[in-house]
Amino acid sequence: MALSDTIAAIATAPGKSGVAVVRVSGPDAFAIALHLTGRLPAGVFPCCRMLAIRSADASQILDRAVVLAFKSPHSYTGEDVVEFQCHGGAVTPRRVLEAIFAAGARLARRGEFTERAFLNGRLDYDQAESVLDLINARTDQAADAALEGLAGRRQRELRDSYEEALSISSELEHALDVDESELPPNFLSALAERTTALTASLRSLVDRDRRNGIMRNGALVVIAGEPNVGKSSLLNALLGENRAIVSDTAGTTRDSIETWLDIGGFPVRLVDTAGLRHGDEVSEIEAEGVRRSEALVKEADVILALAERPENLPIAETRMIRVLTKSDLRGKCSIPADVIEVSSLTGDGLETLKTEIASRVGALEAKDERAGMDKLLSALGFLNDFSVDDPVLAANAVRSASLELGQLIGSEYSSDLLDRLFSRFCVGK
């Protein structure tokens, strides 16, 4: 990656809007802005001014825009940065960007602005991941978790844990060099208590990382069951709107209908599937819908297994929440303790169901974990080998854990790891 290049991109989403932002970063950012506007904002950086933007050959005015200048290193990327806040739409931002290219910049790669912020020390790796999490957040809790990461909370906790591991390790190493009679009473048991607290802190960090992974990626929750058990009605009730067509005719839902929903702060991809039935009366189109439903059920993180009567409920399994629908039409009957009764018409049981969905989703492990999760788990494994009866084993355990944590808070990252992260950003970020 050539940091000597000056890069540019449209930083706002395409489409009709009042304002579009075109961002330029690199050593020639100010020279390019000067070439296109004839002058730069004056005063203390960052500073801004309303200026006319001309084409690279100065033959025409492209727009009048607010021009913001940020002097290195006091910018997002740590480089000289200029942002043109021009009028939105399809034409003006494109023409401004083309003029910037003609003046010497190149198109930024996906995530290259944030990558430069990382390489220039403006963000650490965790913070860069948190920027992406914040952009992609689908719920308030997901955004809050991303902001905590952006503020550096995780890295601070890792560094504190590393320093505690070093402290415990150094005391154990000292104990190996002296006679046991010279050690204070309960020396090893006191260090064992500190090690237990350190382990709990790291375990909390692992749990939070995995929870935030679910916040990042969401969970697939599939509504499944035979035709006419109320799958589409339940989808509509959970959404609070009539998204799916509801009919007494079997096979109304031929294909899956999906939407994103905030349940207990978790982003949930909720899918209504075709009724699961087979036989000669099933058309070819409906049969294809059933095949797709079965594939979604296999993929699901949580399955809402619906039935109208207790005897029709499927056998419980780990991913399944068993739901009896149409409780408003059914008299009192004996149902298993793990079954939730709901009425999509009256709303009875819906909050209980949402609470159970949130509980199941919160217990899931993230499908893609934070970079370095393997080292964090390895450090936990070493700490679990701490022996209060054997100072040599205890010293080896904490020393190994501190080495893992030391690598985790280091600043060396492979190019493949960086590419995987920054390629997930949009071009203008």
C-alpha cells in the first residue's frame, strides 16, 4: 500500500440527498483543493469555507460547496484531508470526484481511509473493527457496543490483564529463587485468588466479544411448521405490521419472507417459511418452497416450531422454541413446561416469546470472532492450570498466559488479516 498516494472517494451513500461528501486524503490533498478552488480555508485547522469548485482545467464551475480542511496529523486518517460538502444527487458528486482525479488523486480502495488511520496510529485494530461495527449496527445495543470498542475499552482491559499477569508471574518467578521459608504466609493462595480474578476478567471479555459478535452478525430465527398453523400471522405480530399474506388456504406462503427485527437488543433475521407438508396434493412450486424451508431450518440459529395442538408439537431439540399458536381459539389444556402459548390476534404470549428468543440468541457463540480470540482462549487455558500446591506449575501457567496476552496487545498484524477487515468497508470510509 502506497501511503505516498493521495486518495479520494465519495463518502456518502448514492442517491438523492441535500449534501454529498467527497473526501480526499494524502500528501497532495491541499494542493488538489487549491487547484480546484483557487484557495484554501484559512485559520486554525480544522477550518471550512464556502468555495466554488472548478473543473481541473478551470473551464467551468462544478458546484459551490463547503470545503473543510484538516491538517495532518489532526484528521481521521492522520494525513492532510480535505472534504468537499457539495450538493447531493448522481451528477454533482461524480463530477467533483472526476475533477479531483484529474488533479492527481486516485480512487480509494474499500476501507482505505480507515486503513490509513490504522497505519498512521490514529486507530488500533480493535477500534478499526469497531468503526465497521458501528456502520453496520442494526440495533441501539449494537451501536453502543461498537462505541465502547471505538473508545478503546477492550484494548484497555486487555492491557490491564496483561500487566496483572506479568505482576503475578514476576512474583512467582521470585518465589522460585528463594527458600520457601522466606515467603510470607499464604503466598501461593493469595496469588491464586488474584489469578482467579484475572481469569474471571478474561472470561467476561470472551463472553462480551461473543455477544458483540452476535450483535455484529445477527441471528437467523426461522418460523417453521405445517400449513395454517399461524406462521405468517406470528411474523406480522412480531413485526407489528402486515408484512406476510395471511390466508386459510394451505400453501399460501410459497417462498420464504424475511426481515430484520430488534429483539431484546439483538439484530434478528426473522424468516417466515412455507408450510412443511408433502404428498400428491402439493404442487411443484409449493414443493420447492418446502425444500427451501427445510434448508433454512437446517441453517437456523433458533427455530420457532409452531403447532396448534400440543400433540402436534415436534420433539424438543437444542435450537428449538416450541410454540402453540392461536391460544385465543383453544380452551385450556395441558402443555409441556417448555412450550410458549401465543395469540397473534390478541398479542398474548408475544412478550414471553420475545424474551425467550433474546435469551437463546444471547447464548449463541459468534460465527466470526474478534481477531486474537484464539490467544485469549489460550491464555485462559493456561490460567486454568494454575496449581496452588506447585509453584513451578503455577509459574509456568501464568508465564505462558502472559506471553499470549502480550502478543494479543501487540501491534503486529498479517496483511491477510488487514485485507479481510478493511475489504468489508465501503469505498468512502
